Amino acid sequence: MNHIASPDPAVALRDQARAARIAARALAGSSDAQRLEALLAAARALRGAETAILSANAADLAGSKAKGSFLDRLRLDRARLSAMADGVAAVASLPDPLGRVLAEWDRPNGLRLRRVSVPIGVIGMIYESRPNVGADAGALCLRSGNAVLLRGGSESARTAVEIHAAMVAGLAEAGLPDAAIQIAPTTDRAYVAAMLGASGAIDLIIPRGGKSLVERVQAEARIPVLAHGDALNHSYVHQDADPAMARRLLVNAKMRRTGVCSATETLLIDAACADALLPGIVAELRALGCRCLGDARARAILPDLDPASTEDFHTEWLDSVLSIAVVDGIDAALAHIAAHGSTHTEAIITENADAAARFLNGVDAAVVMWNASTQFCDGGEFGFGAEIGIATGRLHARGPVGLEQLTSYRYEVIGTGQVRP
């Protein structure tokens, strides 16, 4: 049920938001056992709806004009659907994020103060392509006591409806209001505009998609935004890197899945080791179908590299393409990242602990890594069960957004009859 009183997008949003607010109050007062029951039931419902979900996804794929990695983002198969259900169940296995005492102290007058975690309220989720986002967002919001309004892209609309039905089945089995997880009744962009202007009705907007979507949300929203920005990630091979490790990490960071936001888009390599290491790295990447672009110094080592322009170093490829630049040490690597990066995920590969510390402390990013593939930037890999996106801002949350990041807090003041003089 979508609680719609009118086909008009603005009126529909208003009605859904009102129902979501009521549901959010119910969730805030629900037991952890109820929310766990709903999640486990939703995971079972997702598995039970395999035929319906995959059939809907096949119809979405057939009607999509997307290609390459963008089409891959849209595609579901049995393994991905099973992983989606596993992710929902994994959220149920995590500790209750609500009611945690974050800090506690006494005042000289005898008052005891506590800072306690609470739900945010009603969350609006606007996303593109990836149908699993609806399940992840629904699960995380439910577990953290928040109601959520989901507005997916038109390209995944059929799949989103079937996934939403499974999530609502979980709510019903646990006796929780179905308005806790709602889906937009239309793909009309006017619904998005209504969401962005719903001050007082929606407490937080989370956009997950391409640059144009995020920029629109940030420009038009009249409510707080937790943004998932570009993911122009760098892997920097320091002169003290282990050669075999460098090759292994670069191949995984670039080619494991090229269309995900944790993929490395630019390789930076020290001039001191570039002659020895770059040919082997490029050979392995090319063997997997990766096109490599190089700056002038990289092409001096490998003349058959395609030339990389300044614009290429500003490009989030989301494809089997890698930009390569040769740099003179850590300071030059940090300067390149500052000029071209997106504050998402940055990695250094080195056996030198001092060099790693300089890099980790000097780079501006939500996630920084040492001797690890950037593709580990993922809520599941962080132990969050699932994620609702990767936040690249500096306030409230950074990096993978899981349960803790979907809570706020209140102060509790406990007295014994004190009055203020």
C-alpha cells in the first residue's frame, strides 16, 4: 500500500509523508525483537519472490537503453538476489543502534546527563539504476527505527515494485505498519521535486546516483542532504611497494567490478619504481580488457599507452578504463589527488609505515586505505551489514552509511528535584 490520495505527485508525496511520520513514531516505540522479525521475514520474502523479481528485472533490462557498466548495475541474477536477501538478514544480526548511551556524566549540582541514540525520523531515498538499493535502504532504515520513502529510477521501476512488496511482507509479518517502507507511485520527476521541498515532512534526503542527480538534490533541497558524491578514487603505488602486491591490488581495485563507486579510476605511481612496475601492471590490466591512458611520463615508459588528457584525470570512468600518472613522491601524489579527487576513497600501496602515515594523514577522503583494494569501500565489507550509500561530505556521516549513521541523539537529564538558582 502506498497511501496515495491523489495521482498528483505533490499530493501523493504529502499523503505518503504523513503516513510515514505516523509509522516512524510506531517504529521508534517498537521493540528490537519486532524489527528483527520484520527483517528476517523480508529476507525470506525476497527469496520466495525470486521468480517475480527476476522476471520484473528482465523486463526492465529489455526496456533499458543503458549499456556496459550501467546496464550491469541494473541487472539482477539469482546470485545477486540471494546476496540482497543475505544483506537484509545480516542487518538483523547487528546490534540494536537505538537506545545506546553515547556519553554520560554528572554535574556538580547532582544532575546526571546522558546522550542517547534515537532514530532520525522520516528519510527520503532517491536513487538510480541499482534495484538492490531499495532493499538495503529499507532494511537499514527499519533496523534504525526510521520510516523511508523510496524513489528509484524509471529504468528499474518494475524491479523496485517487486522488491518493495517483499519488504512490506516482512513488516506485515512482524505487525509493523506498512507505511514504514514506501515506494513512489510514479516516476514523474515532479515527485522528486516534492520530496526536495518537503521541509517538516521529510527529515533527511539521501541521493544515490550520478553526478547530475546529486547536484540537483543539493541545489534544490530545502531539507538536510546526506550526499553520495563522485567516486574518482586513486590507488598510489609508492616506491617502497611490494611489486606482486601492487599488481594484485591494482587489478582487483580496477577490474573486480568496474561500475561500482569503490573502483579505482586513476593509478598514481612513483617515478622511482615506475620503470620496473608499470609495464607489468598495465600488461595484467590489458589482459583483462582494460584500456589504459597515460600522462607524458607514463607514455615515456610505455609509448603504446593512449594519451591521458587533463579531463581524463577528472573522469569517473565506471568502466574498463584507467588513467595513469607518474608522480615524484608522496607530496606530488597528494597534490594530484587534491586537484582531481572527489574525497571518496584513496589508497596507498607501500611497505613503508612512515610513508603510509604521511599519506593517510595528508589526503582528504572519507575512506583512506593502506595496502588494500579500494573495492573494500563497502558497508558490507565494513561489517555494517549493508549500506545506504557512501557519504563524502564532512558533517554527520562520512564513508559507508550504515545503522549508526542513520541515528541522531537526544539528551536525557535526570534529577532529584534540582531547581536552577
